[in-house]
Amino acid sequence: MQEVQHILEQIPIRHDLASHIMLLGIIQGLFLALVIFLRAKRKSAITLFGWSLLVQCLVFFDVYLCYTGLIKYAFHLNDSTEFLVLMIMPTMYFFLYTLLNRKPFTLKKHWPHFVLPLLYLISQFNYYTSPIEVKINAYLGAYYRNLGFLDVPKAVDYSYHLIKDEFRWLVLLSFTFYLILSIILVIKSWKKGWTSSKNIKMDKYIFSRNTVIIFLVLMFTLLLIYLNHDDDGGDHIIGIMQTITIFITSFFILSESRFFEKSWIADKYETIAGNPIQFEAVESFISEAQYYTKQDITLKKIAEQLDTNANAISRLINSETGTNFNEYINQKRIALAQERLLDKEFKHLTVEAIGASVGFKSKSAFYNAFKKHTGQSPSLFMKQNRG
């Protein structure tokens, strides 16, 4: 134990610009993940993004401890998060998969994607149960070879090195594989014809595309570091890159916050002060007589009926509902369509006729809007809910 204590005393604690940047990224990532878990629906795509952030933060906290030398106060944690590295790209891929395909992620269906991290975890069992001297030597070999190594019991089984020595290339393989899948996913969505929403700065398609670009940069960074470092000496560079990625992500998420929308603060009060019309009046007029079922409904016609201007109504709808006029009207139409699809009084109508009865001009427009707001087709909705 005296020899162990002597080595521990020789390991320096370093706090420099790189360590501060890494710590900042870890804290920001954990905070962002916490916000996502508190605000997002449990099965939504953004929840998978939160899990990916959490996994990344745990991995880079391990890197932070090793880089600063603070790992000497908890050597049993050394390399304990390696298997989590192999979960970063699968969780990010399924975030994009759920976001773009509108298909839920289920572990029961997609478990094969997590076999590699599990197998790696099992393969390292001998390392996790090894004496503390083995873990200290592993750290010294990566960071401070000049301090020498500790003697270890002869009975130690080093068979885990067969896989551990190839870990870096497993990581690169995982990044490459899921990056290719992500690129294919984005290209398929693009070919289907995505359109950016005019009322938001960053829609899900642009966000997905940018995420793929960022991970492409990270993959090439990994490759360069692996080619120039034989050990973990370059991990802090990856940590710095990750911090930059987390703050870029935070910027885009914050930029979409309603806190920065004029309609949330300024325009809402300007509308109240400068226009006698209130949102309740707009809602009452559109809903009570089911005015939204008219196929020729426009902002201008509503404004004329309420003796105000179209811009005022548009701002009111945006500030109170967070959506634009078309989405607001379509939400009401779909809600009414759901009622009529299950109502016996409308049983004689076809699905297309019901779509027309709630205000849609074509069958395709009705189907697209219905699937967007409910996640399923009208026919499937009836099949699942009738009776």
C-alpha cells in the first residue's frame, strides 16, 4: 500500500484551459439533458437526444478526471465508461430516426444496435474486478509512464486486453457505421421533399442535417487523434470538440425558445395595447360556428369579419398558440375529423368526404395533415378506435 500511496502522490493535478473547457461542456450538457427530461414527452424523439447527451457527459467526465489527475481519488472509475462510448452514436442515430421518420424507438425492436456496447462491457469484466494496481498501471501507461508501474499479483487475468487494445477502432467503426446510416436517413427525407417552416429559424430537417455534419467533423477528428496518439493523450481534444458541439446545440435550442419571440413579449402587449381585438374573440368566432371548416378561409376574411387587420390576428394566434395560422386551423379541422370518423351519423361518408367536410380541398391534403397531427392515417385511426 505504501508503494500505491507513493505513486498516487506523484500524480499531478492540472487545471488548465483544456480542463476548464471540458468541465464547462459537461455541466452544460447535463443541464441541457435535465431540461429535456423535465420538458419533453417520455417517448418523443427529443428524449433520445437527452439520453445521448447524458451518455456523452458521463464519458467526458471520465476523460476530465483522467486529464486533470483527479482520477487518483477514484481509481476504481478508471475506464468505467468505455462501453458508454459505443452507445453515443446509436442513441444519436435513433434520435434522428425518430425525428425524421416519425416512428417510435423501442428497445424490444431495436436492441441489436446495443449488442456491441453490452458485449464490450462483458468482455471487460476481468478488468473491472482487477486489483487497484492494475487500474493505476493502465492510467500511468496512458498519461505518466515516467512515474513507473506498480507490481501486480501474478494471478491477474489480462485476457480482456484482446478487446481493450482494439477499443479505439471499435469506436471509429461505430461512428462510421451510424454516420453512414444517418446520412442515408437525411438523404431519404430530403428526397421525399421536406419544406422548412417559415415561422421557425431551425426546423427538424435542418437540425438533422447539421447534426450529421457535426458528427462527420467529429469522426475525422477522432481519426486524426487516433493516428497521432497511441494512448489516451488526445482524449482532451475530443472533449473540447464535444464542448463546442454542446454549446452549438444549446444555441440552436435557445434560439427557438419563445422567450426571444416578439410575439411572446413585445408583440403580445403591443397587440393588446394597439388593437381592441383579443384572442378570445378570434377563437370564439372561428370555433363556435365552425368557421374553420370553410375551404376558402383566410386571415384576410377573418380580419374583415372582426373589423381588424390580418397581421394583428396572425400575431395573436402565434403568441397564444405558438403556431402559425394554417397549423392553428388544421389542428381544429383534424380534431373535428377525428370526431366525424367515429360518429355513426357520418358513417355513410367516405374518408375523403369527411376531409372535405372539415375544410380540406383535397384527399392528399387531408391525409398529410391528419398523419402529421396524429401520427397515423385516417383509416388506421378508425380501425383502432371504432368499437
